[in-house]
Amino acid sequence: MLAEHASPEIAQEWLPQVARGEKIIGLGLTEPRGGSDAANLILRAEKSGNGYRLNGEKTSMSFSDQCDAAVIFARTGKVEDGARGVSAFFVDLAQSGITRTHFDDIGTKPVGRG
């Protein structure tokens, strides 16, 4: 996703580090209420200054406790727009305001679910 759709600045900074095994990028789609159905996402992305503020919760995210950044899917349009009202955001998880949890189940060991 980064190679094809990220801004050149993000791709140039992150892709070499991922290729060298220095950074891990997770994927945040699944939500507690709606599973992985992109048409039913609740997590909102609202314009804030020259960026966006994401507000909501993801669950069952692979590499959640190991990744340095994640591609997070969030609602930018109206609910009735379904999946067409959803956008993907590259989020550096070192930013303030982000919390992560670690699941203690069989899926955690191989993929770091949380």
C-alpha cells in the first residue's frame, strides 16, 4: 500500500526501513462492533489543521504490539456512503494519544494481535 499509494515523503522514509527489517507496519481495519467490514467502520477521521485527527478504536490488529506505524482505515464520509466513505491513513504509532493493548490468546504469538 505504501509503495503504490503513500506520499513520496512517507514512501522514501519508511519503505527502505521496512525492507531492511528495521520497521514494521501494521494494518488497522477491524473494529469491535463491525469486524472487518469496511462499509461499517465507526472510527472517524476529521480534518484538523493541515492533517486529520482519528478518533475511535480498532481491534484484532496484526502486529499491534510490534509495529512502528500502521495503515489505519477510518470513516471520512457519511455512513450511508458505505466503504466509499472510508480512507486509509498512515499513522506513526509513536505519536501521543495512541494506546495499544496486547491480546493474550493463540493469535498473539504469531502475529502480535492486539
